Amino acid sequence: MADYDLAIIGGGLNGVSIARDAAGRGLRVILLEQGDLGTGASSASPRLVHGDLAGLERRHFLRVRAALAERDIWLRIAPHLVRPMRFAIPAHADERPAWQLRSWLLLYDRLASRAHLPGSATVDVTHHPIGNPLKRPFGTAFEYSDCVVDDSRLVVLTAVDAAARGAAIRTGARCTRAERGETWRLVTIDRGHRQVVTARALVNATGAWSATVAETVLRQLPSKPDNARFGVVQMSQIVVRRLFDTDNVYVFQNTDRRLIFASPYERDFTLIGTVGHAFKGDPAIVAMAAGDVAYLCDAANRYFRERIEAVDVVRTVSGANMVMNPASKRPARDAAMSFDHGRRKAPLITIFGGDVTTSRLRAEKAVSRLTPFYPMSARWTAKAPLPGGDFAFGRFENEVDEARARWRFLSEEQARRLVSSYGLNVRAILGEARDRGDLGPAFGPELTGAEVRYLMKHEWARFPDDILWRRSKLGLTMPAAGREALAAFMTTAAAELTCGAH
């Protein structure tokens, strides 16, 4: 008998979502990730959970409606990670006419559930805070509701839930060879040790590496739907100092008809994106070109009074992914899934591309393809909250207030970050602490030894960057001395955890 029912190669959002879904349906699951969870495109998304307003222009009405339904599900199951926001589109005289934008938004409202978020509205920005950071010619903007998400936290907490339901999550584990017969035989290098794992079915969820893995590890050409075009695209954003004081997300129409988003980011910053284009090279080394930085700066400068230049960019965020229709204007929203099996050929699912919003639904469909091969329980992920998310999204501010009341040494900003990251599970980190000294050494103004130990023990953090850029974004503000102290602490803590495991 095989060791597992399902093996998954790739620890991005597609891979961990399939692991969670399958484990919750009763399958024995193992996930293999050669690096850290969410190191690729899954941590370089526009951080939006939305219906894709621009999809209405392309008449993708059913897709928009399905995405809006998924948005409501995310609000229910991940209220700590997914935050409702008001999005504002200034009407630009040189772009789409105001009547067209208003028509889009009226249709958007009709396609969405009005029970959760407020509908669209027209705003006179000359007498509204939305207009404060904008250039003077703008007199009208249109507001609507959508959501933002911490994408890398979403990946990690999905994996945490998968593990809680029995899935084996192996980071630092590279699959070097996969032999296919009636079962799959996988040869892996796990933390330097060679291991052999068998599974009844396999998922290739390696994103930009999908074709390479298919050819070198699986030793076959990837199965592709007919008449579809595939390619690797790079998607990039820039981070600059905060450009506005409101909590809105600004949506700017650029000269090439793209919609550019400017979002509040980690309190003191603004995230501006997205620009995409075809990518060639090693997906592990994705750098943002100077031309792409200039493109996003120019797009923002058409609208914001405060100019930004390349020298103002604090950080660039880029990732590569394989997608269908790479030449389209929004290729990152196009996902592909193929299913291959035959006599004496164990099932193989290849999945790549797609956005954050529909990731849960993609995983549900992928696992459902295996129902003829395994007895499994019904679909379930639309109703079960992610770890720490067992509260109504409207109670988020109450949870922040309750955290401050219980742990009085927390500032409002510290409590908000912790609740946003861990939800109700913040109590597992803070416990009975009465002051910050009870949480161990401090690394910068926010990160403590207690949180680091928790991330290493429960969320597979191994290196400082795992914590500073994926489990959090504290790398934006942590001083060099704090980074060095964190690295030394993690080295000692890793040895202690290893000894404790034995």
C-alpha cells in the first residue's frame, strides 16, 4: 500500500490549498516544498481579494460573479487576513468616461451579494478626504467595496490548517525524481536526507517551475489542454512611503487602459501595482526592471500630488508564474489545470496560475477530480475558518480591543498586527504574559522571542527572511542590529527545538 493517497509538489497557494482540501476530505496527504512556503508568486500578488472590476469590460460576467462569491467566502473563513476596503476610482478626462465607470459599478453591485459590503457611490473629491492626496483637476471619484489580503500569511495559515487535518508539510524537501506506475514513487532530499515516498496520486503545483518539473522530475511533457497557449509571466509591485492618510485603495486608469492599484501597506507604506510581462530565466531569481519601476511611478504621478521617483522605492515585489494566455492584459488571473491518468498510470494533476481570490475554489475542483479513485467526504472548505479566524469579520476591531484589554502592554498598532496575523491564535503566542519582558528578547519594536519560537514550531519558519518577509513584513522596518540578533536567536532556538523533538 502507498504511503500517501496524494503527494503535492510545490508549497505555493495552489499547493497548500489542495493539501488543505484533500486532508479535510480524509485523504492521506504529503506536500513537498524545496524552500519555504509561498516563496514564489504567492508572495508577490497584488494582495487583492476581489471580483476584478476590469473583467466587466471584457464581458467576463460569470467569472466576476464567481470571484465575488469567493470574496464573501474569504470574509467568512479568514476575517483576520481579509479586510474589507473602499476602493476609489478618480474619473480622468483622458480615460474611460464617467458614465461607463458608473455603469460598471452598478453591474458590479448587482453581481455581488449586498448582504456583506456596501455598494458603490459617487464622491465629490473636492469636499472629501479621498481627494486630499489627488491632483486638483479631479472632481469626481467612484467608490466601491472589495478586499485586501495578506497573501503570504494566507499561504502559511492554509498549510497550518492542512497539517492540523493530518497533512504532512515538508519544507526544505526537494523532489528529485518521480517514477510513475500504478502508484508514484518519489525520491526526495529532505533537509539533506534522501527519502523515498509513495503516493497513489500526484499534483504538480510548482508554478513557474511546472514545465521544468514535468520534464526533469516527472520525465514527461506536461499535459496541456488543446489549443491553449502557455508561458511564464512576471508580476511586479513597488513599495514606497505612505502617500495618503485615508484607508482607501486608489484605482488609477493608466494610459494603456490598465488599472493600477495603490493600497495602504503595513501602516507606513503604500503598495503600487501591478505591471506584468513575459518572463524568461530562472524563476528563483526575479528582479524588477528599471522600466517597470518607472511605469508604476509614472502611473501614480498622473494622480497623486506628491511625486514619486525610482529613488523613493523602498522595496520591489516580484514573482513569476506559469499562466494561460500570457499575451492577455491580465494573464495572472488565468489558471490552468490538467488531469492525466490511464491504465497502470497513477493520476497526475498539473495546476498553475490563477489569482488569490479563486484559489480555494481551484483547489476544491482539483481534489474533486480524484473522487472516482478514492472514497472521500464532501466539499467543506467554504464553511470552515482558517486557524484563528473563528469570528465574524465585523468583529475585527472588537478583537483588537479585547487583545489590548487582556495584554495591556500592547500598543494599538502592535495589537492590530498580531490580530491581523494570527486572529484568535494570538493567545498561543502571548499566553499569560503581563509585560513585554515576559515574551523574551525583542528584535526591533515589534517582534519578540515568543513570536519567533511560535513561528518556528508551528509555521515552519527556518530562516530570518521566512519571518521578516513571509510570516510578516517586519523586514521593512527592522534595523540591521535586530536582524543579526534574530539570526543568532533562531540558530539557538532551532537547536533547542531539534533536541526537544528527540
